[in-house]
Amino acid sequence: MNEDQLQKLQDLFEDKYGRLLDMSYQDWLATAPQNEAEAYAKLDELNDEIERISDAKDEVVDESRDSTSDKLDALRTEYALIEELFGLESKDADW
């Protein structure tokens, strides 16, 4: 990617996703997928985690329910971010 594209990605992250993920672009970039294959693998990983948490959500005590919902929101946000950054349409998720 050229410098212009990288700046657009950073602007997109900061405008749309950074606040929702509660992290800086640099922090996210440290673990972000670097290519399409890695992006699909990360989407699969996020999808599995979302499904695992969603399945267990009914068993969560009331005090933890908000934190569980926040975690799910963050995972879904990262999923959307990766799809948008890489222009991907992963398999349809049931969540």
C-alpha cells in the first residue's frame, strides 16, 4: 500500500472504529491482518469467538451481562472493520 492508502485506512479507523474498539490505530495495527488470507482467517476466528460468547450469554450472571455485551460489540465491530478494510464479504454469520 502506498502512503495515501495507509492514511485513508487510518482515517477510516479513527473516524468509524477506534472509539468503538477503544484502541488506537497503532494498537490495532500491531495485530491486524496484513493480507486477504490473514483477513479471512481473522474473520473466522472472530466469528468463532462471537458464536462461543453468544451461546454462553444466557448462562452469564446479570453483573457480567453488560461486559459480555460490550465484548460482543467489540468483536462485531472488528469483524466489520476487517471486512471494510479488505473489501471482503465473508460467510453469512448467524449473529
